[in-house]
Amino acid sequence: MDRIIGIDLGTTNSCVAVVEAGVPKVIPNKGGYKTTPSIVAISESGRRLVGQMAKRQAITNAQHTVYAAKRLIGRKWGSAPVMHCLETCPYEIVQGPHDDARIMLRGKDYSLPEISSIILQEMKLVAEQYLEEEPTKAVVTVPAYFNDSQRQATKDAGRIAGLDIVRIINEPTAAALAYGFGKNIDATVAVYDLGGGTFDISILEIRGGVFDVLSTAGDTFLGGEDFDARIIEHLAYEFAREHRVDLRKDEMSLQRLKDAAERAKIELSTMKEAKVGLPFIYTKESGEALHLQTSITRDRFEELVADLVHRSIKICKATIQEAGLDVEDIDDVILVGGMTRMPKIQAAVQEFFGKEPSKAVHPDEAVALGAAIQGSALSESRQDVLLLDVTPHSLGIMVHGGGFERLIEANTTIPTAHSHTFTTVRDNQTAVKIIVFQGENDMAAENELLGEFVMKGLRAAPAGVVEVDVEFNISADGIVSVRAVDLETGKEQSITVTATSGLTEEEIEGMIHENQDYLMALKEDEEIEIERNRLSKMMREVEKHLQRLSSQEDESSETADACDSARVAVNEARNALSSRDFELVMASVSALERAKTVLAGIQ
Ligand code: AMP
């Protein structure tokens, strides 16, 4: 079986790893970095930029640069996260055709799976350059608290990128795999994962090679970005007080503030005070340039984010309870995610768990390494690693009166299935509509709508006579599917529940083709560039020969003819250089090659 790579598709950074000769290893990108910024931009010329290249031009191309797309993937238009981004993101978010959010970049709207697919493709490329073969399969990680729509959208992103996501696993579980892999560990551990956009906590029992998740919870809107936002607010407020200008209203200033806020936050992990200097941050209508020159102390920063830290600890408490444990039962705490480098986070975790967190795994690499370990276990059908994960949300249906009937409780081990028999409630009812939700609220509408489907063609009969058996499945990926059987006729209907905001099969196919066309055009561009360079070099060489011969005063007609044809070839090459016609460039290269051989033969 093909090698399966592991990808940590992060909000801020992404990372790819592979297991080689039994050893998991992170693959560095071309620049030598082990992580790649999860940033996508479209340049003025329509070219896609990813990672460091996209980050570098973010300030000057803020409107067409997308960061933290993971916060929007699988979300509905009008949901709180989308509304929040509408206010704070410099890129334009528009309503998609399925009540989804899309991002408008240079006149084209991109679905969130498309944006993520560009990042996945980049990670695939990083792996390909190292492995010297194209990887086609991957295990991709998602926050444990991702719901069905977010997982489904991530899978779609893989398809668009030409990557078969053979398994989706939860980030904290992946980190625990990296922590316990190859060691004979017998312990109950907590994984505290605070990344750029999301917070997750999972409690696991590790016994030998069995990784058994007892409970998981999180907040998909709690992460480094929120910590940055507090610094941005603080700086913008101070600036507004002095200059009566809201820097957040100006895209370029906002992007610079954002960069400076993150830099200050990171600096405050090692320093007691961070200086923030943003000269020429704003130019008034009068032409007067304003500068931002200030500093922020670690204490002040900790005050600004105290509630965020507290929120994460509250979730830890509930998750331990949910696992049926006390905090004293936790043998080790694993810290994952860039934000866990913040001293206040480490102190809060240490205080709550009553022990120093483990330093055994690298906070930026553990998740990708775990994904690679799971990939290798799946590809080699290895028995030494067994992952038993849970579903983070309860799954249920809307019942009469709008109530939510739970069919599968949160924290049930997956894969799992549950059957439920529905009967008709009206006389001669020939169709039954089933509306599926995920969440913990007793009112269905307060939970996340996954989808609805209608079982048609039932026998007309008095109410309560016809019965339909419906089986709800949650796969090992955490993805929900529903199968319904009319018990009388044995007629079966099967659907994979996709939220109204999901992409249709036709759209995904279209995006796959569009992506392939883009890649093909890119490859052609690269090939033509190589040939154009060859052509320029050849032109210079022929011109050198022509110069040499003209200084020799060789007046033979043979030489004159050869020089004339060489000049014609050089002129044609000049035209070819500005053309995008591959055939023409190649023909010109051949003509110059011939001319060069002839001229070189004349002494
Ligand atoms: P991740 O999603 O795990 O890559 O985490 C990225 C987040 O961690 C971003 O918000 C970063 O700003 C933050 N981060 C990275 N390094 C540090 C650091 N030394 N101190 C505080 N936050 C950091």
C-alpha cells in the first residue's frame, strides 16, 4: 500500500510528517522550516501564493490574503464566527450559494474547502520533494471539537487538492500518539492544545499501544488570534485616545497592527516588556503622518487575556469530570500548540493540574507526527497502535415540538451506530422527514443543523402503522451518515449527512478540475520560463559569435550568409521571448542552436 503522510492543517501554521523505518519525522519545507504559514493569497497577476510567500506580501495585499481560514471552514453564513470575521478580517467575506461563507479574492469567490485545499496541496508538495514521489494519501488532523460539517469540509479540501484523506483524526489524540508511540506507557494523560485558532482538551488512557480517548471538549473560537486581538484592541484604543483615529478601520494599518500584536505576544513569552514601533502607521487627510510608538508589559498583557486563560481551564475541569475522573487521576499533562509557550498558560495549567506539564513532545510538531504514526499504522495494518477516539458532540434528531432527542451521546467511542424506529404520525402519511443535529442543547434548533432527509414512498396507512428504521453512523473520522429502511418493504435510502452549507458533488468535481487546470497552466508557465531562459542564453552566445566574426573582417560569402541567417534567428528569438507560445520558443531555441554550431565552426 502507498505511503500515507500525516498533515497537521493548522489555523496559523501547517506541518507534514512521515514515518520512515519506523521513525516519525517532520519534513521541512523548501526554506528549511518545519512549519508553513497557513496563509493563501492571490497576487495581482492571478497567481496563488501559499505559506511564507503569502505571508511576506500580506501587508501590501491585505485584501487578497487569507489567514485563519480554518476558523470559517464548515461554518454557515450568519453564524457567530463568520460575523466576527466579517468585522475583523481585511479580506472580503461573501455569502455563498448554500448559505455558506465564501471569500472574494480578485473578483472570484473561493469556498473555504478550496482555500484549505491550496494549503494541503502545498504540504503535499513539501512531502513530494522529500519523498521524491507524489503522495496521494494522508491522515489529516482537525480540532477535536470540530463538528460533522467542519470535518466533511476538510475532507472535501483534500479531494480538491488531489489528496485522499484516508482518516481524519483529532489534534490532541494525534499529539498523544506522538507522546506515547514506541514507549511502553501506562498512564492517564490530558492533552491541552491551544493553537492559533482553537482550543482542545482531551483525556486519554494509554495502555501499551492502545490510545483510548475518555472525553474531549474544546472551543473552536479560542486561540492565539484572540490573544492577538486583545493586544490589537489595546493598541488601537491607546492610539485612538491620542489621535482620534481608529486604526482598525484601515486595512493596511490593521494588518500591520496584527503583525505587531503577534510579535509582541511572542516576545512577552520571554521578555517582561515588548516594544511596539509602527512608524507611518496612518496618514491623515491633511497629509500628516502618524506613528505608533509604545510598549506593553507582560503583566498588562496577562490582565488583558485573563478571561481567555480562565475559559480554557474551565473547559479542562468539565472534561475531566466527563471522563469520570478527578484531577489527581491525571498522570501527565501534554502541552500542544504554539500558544502553550506563553508562561501564563503554563502556570495556569500547572496550577490547575497540580503538576508540571510534560516537555516530552514538541508543541508545533507533535500533531503532524501523530498523524504520520496513524498513517503508517493504517498503511501497514499494524497492530501495535490502536486508536479509540470519541465523538465530541451528541448526535440527535428534532422531535415534535422542536425538542432534541439524543441518539448518540457526546464522548461515545467511534466508530459507532445507533438505530431508531420512526412511525408515521398522521393517517396516510407517505413521507417521513428526519432532521439531524449535533450539539448539547435540549432544543434542536439551538444545535448545529447537519442536514435533513426525506424517506418517501411509504404505504398509505393509519398513523403509527408504518415503521421506518433509521441507522445513524459516526465513522472513525467523526463523519455522520444515515441509512433508513422501510421495515415493510425493505426499501433502503442512504445519505451522508451534509449540512446545507456543504459543497455539492458537482461543485467539488468542478473545483477539482479547476485546480487541475490551474496546476497544468502553472506547470506550462514554469516550463516555458525554463525554455525562455535557455533562449536568452543562446541569443547571447550567438551574438558573441557575430561580434567575433565582424571584428575578423572575414569577407567570404559563406561567412556573410551564415551571419545573415544567424541575425534572422536572433531577431525571431527576440519575438519569441515575449511570446507565451511554447512551440515558437522551442523552434527558436533549435534555430539558434543550429546558427551557433555553424558560427562556431568558422574560425
Ligand atoms: P499553532 O496553531 O499551534 O501553530 O499555534 C500558533 C499560535 O501560537 C499563534 O497564535 C502564535 O502567535 C502562537 N505562538 C507561537 N509561538 C509563541 C510564543 N513563543 N509565545 C506565545 N505564543 C506563541
